[in-house]
Amino acid sequence: MWTTESLVDQGVIGVYYSLQRPVRSDGIVGTSANIGYYAYEAFGMTGQGEYNLVNLFSSAVNPSNSYFSFQWKWFYDGIHRANDAIAHIPAAPMNEGKKKRLVAECKVLRAFFYMRLNELYGREGLGVPLYTEPISPSEANKGQSPEADVWALVIQDLTDAINESNLPNNQINGEGRASKGAAYAFRGRAYLLTKQYDKAVADFAKVGEMGYSLYPDYKQLFKVGQERCQEMIMSVQYIEEPTGYGTALQKYCAAFQQGAKDSRGCWTDLQVTPALVNLYEVVVNANTVKPFSWSDFFPEWDALSASSTANRKVFFLRDEKVNGTEVHSTITTAVNGELNKLSAQAKDLYLPEGNEARLKLAYANRDPRLALNVVTPYASFKGVNSNSTAEGMYTYRFPVTGKNYLDQSGAEPNLNKNLPATYYTSGSCNAQAEFKYIHRKFVGEGLEYARREQNPVDEPIIRYADVLLMWAEALVEMNDLGGALAKVKQVRDRAGVPTMAASFADQSTARNYVRDERRRELMGEGVNFFDEMRWKTLRQTKFDQKVAQHAWGGTESTGGTTYEWIGDQWYTWPVPKAEIELNKNLKPTPGWVY
């Protein structure tokens, strides 16, 4: 494998390939496959799935759960590939400088895999088995090394990479490989997780010195043209190629009427939670924001909630009329059907012409990232026609009388030729009875992509905004609240949203604000789940709701998912039962019943 330069290049690419598709899709989307970092959203507070998550969040969860075993194997696959490269590249017949660079790259990758493995399975001092040399299957018999030893290896690997003169400072407009900037970012994160805050701050500062900074346009940041811009420190590389080298985010996260040139009909199996949408603040003026509250827009919200959360649906129903005239009798029938499910008190609050305008005010004047990250009710998006040969606009409405494309007879503009030109066909989730928040971030617009299931947009593992917010987090723990505010302000200034001193009035307030800012900024990137786990906040942020929710919240539709907290042992994932049975030196994880 490592006997020629060409084979070495292929071997190292194989290590990078291990970064792709870290999550098994069973119970998250409607097919069985390995999918991208966006799938971690279903595990955190920022996202919700359409199915049962294979009982991951139910009282039936146990060490045999397929997610526990898949993740364990995925991490070790990357580790063993990296070990093979690190051990054999030095003897390969090729340029010494290149060999040293490739070894350094593989050490960064090995550190990443061990970091993730340790923070899921090695908490509370438990650690995970440490392998640093190539082994045969029969030699995979180590027990857990202490957690501190695993962190020491992670930090040493990253330090080796930082000290390697042949490793470039950055990969801006480069090949998408590991760099010194990535090593500093990951080492800073390791220091943050091990509460060495001063060292974390020093490393995060070095990331900027390596050339990384914020890209000025938040929307364009997540397009193909910016995949290797100055903000993207380490990403999973994808190309739009038919045999499996792209990401399927579009298919699983987009509205039904979206797609690509080869196919239409996206599944919307992964959605955004109402809890996250509610975190995007209201912008009062150029210097002031305030927390969002539904009661500011609907004074009856709390009273209706007390009677039944289902009654809040009245505020989310579409208009029956436009300019005093019925949109169509089928629309009126559908709306009345929903109204008849509600209490008389709720029905009286419906406005036949103006209900949509009233609700849209709740999403106006919000943190601009909300509109860029999420398709909110009655927002418009660019989709495709029924055979993916043309694109056009849709408006996300509820209820819909069918999953219509703009060129089909059931589309409202085709049912009623007197509608204004700006009255677009109604968009929907794949499950048309649902009205849930839909992902917009990373999703292609109209015919932007050639393939629905093989999108070319790279998935960021770590970018500079993430570094700035971890930097702020470390400064909060050091009680440097002014310094933390300055880092958060950089991220929010880019988005065009004010940062208020009151949000950093004391350490507890600042800590919670930085955490919320991470949730707002990094949604859809698979970051939040690992944040909630390390903060030990998942019980409050995920399990405070029992089910996957419609935009109006509530428990009237489970979406196939019921969340049941089993105890704080959930914060340390169990060593998979199958691994315990294969390797008697592994110790069962305390708190879990094997």
C-alpha cells in the first residue's frame, strides 16, 4: 500500500475519506444509509427527525443501540486508517518534506477522531482504548485508557502537526486538507473541553494568525464558491458526481418542491426545532435586540396554550381570501376543516384575509440569520417544476390541498387566474399535513444543483465563527466578559445584528448567551449535539419537549419520536454491547444495563 508515492497519496485520501458520512440514517430519515454531519442535528436541540431515532431518546435505549455501535466503529475506522498512514509513510520512497506533511495531516485527522470518540464514550474519566500503531483484528483487545491519556494523545498529535514546518498555515483556496490553522483550532477545542482555558484562548488566537477570518457574507458562505474561503478551516470534501461522492442533505432536509436538475421531491425528514427558531432575537433598532416572545405578537398566545397547544394552530392557518375574493373553494374547505378541530375561542381569532400577514410579522425584524437558515411560515423559496426542467417561486403555507408543483393544475395560480403575480404556488413538507420549520442553509435554490442526492457543497467540520465562539466561551470561564463580548460581536456584526452589553452583565448571563449564540450561528452543521453533551444541557434543551413539533409547538403529532430522559448516564455513551462481548478487557460503562 505504501510502496510508491502514488499509493501513498491514495492511502492518505483514504484517511480523509473516513471523515465522510458519520451518522447511520436509520430512524432519522426514511432510508437506510450513511449520511452527513447534518444528521447530528436530530440528536441535539436544534433539529428533529421524522422517525423514531431507533429509540435513542426513549426509555428503551440500551448499549445494543445501533447508533452507539455505528459511531464507535466509524471513529475507529478513521483512527486505524490514520495509524496505518502514520506508521508507513516515513519509509515510502518519496520527497521527505511531503512525507512529513502527510504524516502531520494524518495526525490532525487521528486527533479529530479520538477527540470525538473520547467526548462521547470517555467522559467522567473513563476514556477509550488507545491504538497508535497498525494492528491485526486479533490485537484489538485493549481496555480503556484513562480519559486524560486520550486527551494527552489528542493534544500531542496536534502539537506535532503545529511543529511540522512542512504543514502549511492554512488551506484557503487550497486542496481542503489539514493545516496548522486546523491543528490550532482543534487543539484549542481540546483545551476548552479539558478546562485549560488560558491555553485554549492562546490557540484560538493563533488560528487567526494562520490567516483564517470571517467571510463577509453569511448566506454566500454556504455556497460552493466559498467552500475553501478564509472561514472554512476544515471541511468534508464533496463533489457533484453520480456514484456517491456528494452529500444528500438536499434530499433529506429540503421542502418537497425543491430538488435538482436530475430529480425533484425532497423528503423534509430532518427539520428545525421551534425552540431554536424562538432563540433568534427581535431586532428593535441598530443598537438593540430583545428576546423573541410569541405573546408580543399574539396577546392570546398564553391563554390558548393553557387550554391546548393545538389551539395555537389558528395563528398559522393560511388566508382564505385575497383582495376580498376567495382563493379557491378547496382552500376554504381545507382551512375550515382545520378550524373545526379547534376550540370556539381559537376559531374566533382567525382572520380570513390577513392571517398570513399577522403571522409574518412574528418573523420580520428578527436576527437575519433566521431567514437565511430556515424556511419559516409564509416565507418564499425557489423550487423546481414537476420534471425538474424549470424553476420558480413557492410560498410555504398551511394547510395544502396537495403537494403541487408550479406547473400542475392543483397549484393555486392555475386554479385561480385572478390571483396576483406574487401569489406563488404553495410549498410543503413531504408529509403535507405537517407544518414544521424547514432547513434553508446549504439547500440549493431551484436548479442550482445537478443532482438531488449528490450535492457538491462541502460540510464544514470547524470554521472560524466556531473558533470565535469557543474563544468567547473560554473567556467567559476566565471571567473576561468584555473579551467574550468582543468575540461574539464579531460574529454578530457579520450577520448585521447588534450585540448588547447587558447580555454579558455577569458570568452566568454571558455563559448562557454564548451558548445560545452557538446554537443560532452553527445550526445545521452537526455542532450543537456535541455542545449540549459537553455542557450537559441536553436534558433541558431536548427533553423539555416530548415530541418532534409543528411550528406552533405542542404534542398533537409525535413525528414518530418520543423523548424520555433516563438519567445523567446519557451524557456518557455506553461502550457498545457487541464490543464488550468481543473484547473482555473493555469495561461496561457505569449506569448502563448490559
